[in-house]
Amino acid sequence: MGLGRFLARRIATFIPTIIGVIFLTYLIAYAIPANPVRAWVGGEKMVDPKLIERIRHEYKFDAPWYEQFTFLFTQLISGQLRDPVRGKLVIVSLGERFPITVELALFGMMFLLIISIPLGIAAALKKDTPIDFAVRFLALFGSSMPSFVLYYLLILAFFTVLGITYLAGIPEPSRPCRLFVSNLPNVVPVVGYLGSYIGKIPMFGAMMCGEWSVVHETFKRMWLPGLALGLLSGGFVARILRNSLLDALGSEYVLFARARGLSKFRVWKHALKNAMIPVVTVLGLQFGGFLAGAIIAETVFGIPGMGRYVYDAISRLNFPAIIGGTFLFAIVYVTVNLIVDILYAVIDPRVRY
Amino acid sequence: MMAEVIYRGFCIIIDTIAKLMDKIRPGWSDRNSSRISEWKLMAYAYSRSAIGIVGGVLVSIFVIIGIIGPYIAFERYNEFPASVNPDLYFLRPCIPPWCDPWSENLPLLGTDNWGRDILSLVLHGARISLVISLIVVALGVPLGIILGLLAGYFGGAVDEVMMRITDVFIAFPALILAIAFATVLPSRFREVLYTNVFTREFFLSLFALSKEEIPQLASLLAVIFALVLVWWPGYARIIRGSVLSVKEQAFVEAARSLGLSTWRVLFRHILPNVLSPVIVMVTFDLGTATLLAAALSFLGIGPQDPVPELGFLVSKGREYFPDKWWIVMFPGIALFIIALGWNLLGDSLRDVLDPKTRRSLEFKVKGKKQRKFKSVKRK
């Protein structure tokens, strides 16, 4: 199958997935709760019956299920879902916070690369040595440690005891700096928010404005959450790189390269290029995982991102915000996975399915 | 030495099973002698892996504590000593090398904001975590396996529809989908628990909770079912993949041409051949489910006060963090040890259940000394 057909098929399955995502969201919002109106107005607290009546009408609880579904569908797709606590559109609140979550995920990614790539290579080249065991241990540690406990341990160590980091809040540049100001967000909400927001990520915005003190501040606050995210999945990625590099080193083209008398480093370079292919996929999926896992990291480290918004929505039983947040998280996650899949097919000519 | 004892123990168990099977079906052990020797080889491989033994020990301790924990905890979770004696607020932990809990009359792991003993809470929390992880895996995995079997075996439209549904579930990040389900499910479960006495008593005794905690129990069940709904798609995908390759093999063709029913072919011939990666995955997932359930409670979705769910204890302790660090740390360490145990066990089971590593081990052993993995000779 050619690359074009692969892409066409992959994107064709993307659309039913999104429709399915909306249907599942509908089930969560309308069908599963025993008393959905109650849930939408804020759970079990005593509520004004007039408000219940209004919500029942406004969110079409008195309509048949297909009308409810199309209502939710249009609301989600056009981003009209309104958050009753703040009185703002959910997608606007989430859109404002999304760049901060991306910044956190980028810091996590940076530390993940710093930790996993050298360790993975070292573990493969020095198989069955202390380095190899250390990598194995780190992988076990990362998959066994409850993330929130690790975050508190790091805060205890670096904030309370050593006092070498800052917590909570995100430094923002003093004026909005964007590379390109576009109207895209209003036309295609999801794609627009994803696409034209690079300048809205506070650190990049500050870089574009040349406010280097803000960049410095950002590093002082974000290195600890980034390190925490990197530690949690660093061992896992390093293990995958180790295994794939070992496979590559045992293959025939490496034998051939050695037989031709290439230097050690040249041989490793050849092997590493091929070994990186599965690692790139895993890294991409990890990035999606960081965006989704931000809900815990942002809660603990006090970062006002998308996850924090969902957390606040949960604690206030702000149901439209939970629904909108769930939907947007799914969209982001699916899109990241789609990009990873496409990248994988592009960089590895052997994969065409 | 230790390894030898463990190996001998497993051998005794395997021989007993063989003898029992012989009683039920005469001649069973002769017909299955190769299987028995394979089991013994597995036992040998397991007994030689240090991480497997450590994991096994951790898991057994956790399971034992999970069973007896609520009964050996010296304080009930719903007693609040600080309301009687205010001196019991936030007592510091008193861990033996640095401090003697008996002579100073201090609690081993400290107390929380209500003067409850953290050790008792953790012992009870272990039960809750154990039950959650077991139910999630016991419901989610078979569901995934059955759907994966059907999709892989029947193919065509069934396959396409099921895989699209699976895609939808996988499209959500697991934590987010579990959050969404767990926020909406409690209302349903509360209805069931208030009306159905049997279900209520069953789950209350399963979690060792008292009657006042019915709303909390509903949230606990919501967490469990949210995780089940998140859990099955992974298994459905993996099983479908293996079924696709197994069903083309000759023995399936033979079974079908002998006129066996579809169910028999599916469950007697295909299922056993796709199950071995699942066993390893289940072991890892018992740890992951524990952590994910704790993460949900940490975010305030699971049970609330006074239920001592480990994740919820951590989230309560964070109000007093870092001054009163022990409220966060000890439940957290308990969670870490539980997950570590399952992960270590899974890591070694992956090697033990892999026929390739097992074979290489057999050759290595045979080279050293003549050890035969044979079943008992019976005449």
C-alpha cells in the first residue's frame, strides 16, 4: 500500500472516531447520570427549582435523545458549550489554558529526552552492566511510583529542604507576542487553537518579544514539573531504545558495516538511526500522555493549565466544563496519535499498512 | 538455597495437582507428562529470578494484608480519637531506629488531622486497593478477551464495528475517560445500593466499610466501573491481533472440519493459544489499576471522608504538606510498594512464560548438572 493510500485510510478512520467520541460524550452527559439535570446544575446541592427548569430547557433535557445528541454535537463542534460558573465559553477557557499545558508537556519532553536517550544508548552498549540495571530500575520505578507521590517527594526535596525552586503560577510576557495573528480560531475552532498558538505559549511568546527575564523565570518554575514528568517515563523510553538498539546492533547490516571496517562510532550511528524509529513513536505517544497526565501535575504544582481547569470543574461539579474538557482532551489526544502514526509511516518506509 | 526451597515447593504443588487429576481422570498425568515437565521448568525458571521472588513476596504480603488488614488494624477508620483527646492531632511518626514507639507511646506512622492512626488507615486502604484492582481486572479483562475473540474470529462487519468502538474508547486518555465516567456513575449506583440490600451488604463487607458509608461506596463502585470501561479496549485489541494469526493455523482448520461448534473452537482451541501474553499483562495491570484508582481518588472523584482509600489519604494530606509530610508519604509509599510488587512479578513472569528464554535456561541447566524436569513416575 502506498503512503497516500495509508494516509487516506488513516484519516478516514479519524472522522468516525471523532463522531464516536462525541457519542460517548453524549452518553456520559445525558444517558448515564440517574438525574442528568441535577448533575448539570451542580450535583446534590440544594438548587433553585427555577434554575433546574431553565437548564432542563436550555440543554434540551425535555427533548428526545436524537435531538439531545445533535444539540450536543453542534455545541461541541462549534464550541458553544457555556460554563455556568464563569459564564464563559468552555472552549475559550480551555483555549486560554491549552498553551500552558503544552509548555509543561514540552518541559517534560525536554527532560524525557535528556534522561532517556543517553541512558538507553548506554544500556544497549554496556549490556548487563550496572548502567543496564540502573535503566531497568528506573523503568520499574517510573511505572510503580504513583505520579502524585513523586511530585510531593520532589517538592519536599527541592522546595522545602533545598529551597532551589519556585512553585505555582506561570510567568507571562508583559504584552501579547505572536508570530502570526490570524482569524483561524474563529473559523475552525479545534485546528485553529492547535495551529496558531505557538506565540501564546508563554515562554515562546516571551522569546519572540525578547523578554529573556520571563524565560529565565519560566525555567526556574518549570524545571521541577518537567523533571518529574521526565523521571516517570524516562526509564520506560530508555528500555525501549535499549531493546531496539540491541536488535539493530545484532542485525546483518551492522555486521556488514563492521566487516567493511567502519569505525565503532560510524557503526553505532548507522544502528542508532534505525533504532530510533520505534522510539520516535513512543516519544510522540508520551507527549500525548503528558498533555493528558497534566491534570495531576498541574494540580500538585499549581500550574493554571487545562488539567487544572478540569480539576476545578470536578471539585465544583461544573458539569458542562467537565464535558467540554473531556471532549477537548480526546480531540487533542487523537490528533497527536494521528500525527505520530503519520510520522511513523513517513520515516519508516517499511511500514505501510 | 532459597531458590531451591521455592522450586521444591512448586514441585510438590504440581505433583499434588497431577495426583488429584489422576484421581478424577485416570491416566491424566501420563497423557500430560510433557505439560507437567513444562510446568516444572517454569517453576525452576521462576525460582531462579531474584526480581520474581521479591515481587512474589511483596505481592503475597500485600494480598495477606488486603485480606486481614481491616481486622488487624487497631483502630476503625470511622473513629475520631482527636474529638475525645485533642492531643492526638498530627502526632509525629515514630519509626524504631530513631524512636521507640512502645516506650514513648507514640503511633508508628503518626496520626492525621482527626487523630486517626495512619498505620490502621493504610492497613484498611490496602484492602480497598486490593479489591478495586481485582474487580477491575476480573471484569475488564474477560470483557476485552471475549470481544477481541469475536472480532478476530468472525472478521468482516463484526470486526470493523467492534474495532471502531474500541478506537473510540482508546481515543480518550485513560485518566480523562475514567474521570468522566466516575463523575456520572455514582448517582446510578446509589439507587442500586439503596434498593438492593444484598448488593449493599456484599460490597460493604468486601471493602470492610460500615453502613453509614453507602454514598462513598457508590463512588467507589463508580471508580471501579469507570476503570473497567477504560480497561477492556486494550485487551480487545491485543486478543484480536493474536486471534487473526492463530485462526489461520492448521489445527483450527482441523477442529472446524471435525464439525466442532464455533464456541468450542473459540474457547477450547483458539483461546488457550492467545492467552499467555494476557497473563503477563494482567499482572502489570493489577499494579496500574491500583495506581489509576488512587489517582482518581486523589483528584477527589472516588470516596470521600472518612473512607481510607490510599489516594484519597494522600490528597487529604496535601493540605498539611510539607509540615505534616507523613500523611502524604506513608499511604504513597504503600501504593508504591503495591505497584512495585506487581511490576516485579510481571517482569519475571514475562521471562518465565516465554518459551524461548525457558528453553535456553533448560539447556544451560542440563549442561551444568543432570536435572530432569520430569513428572513423578507412577506405576
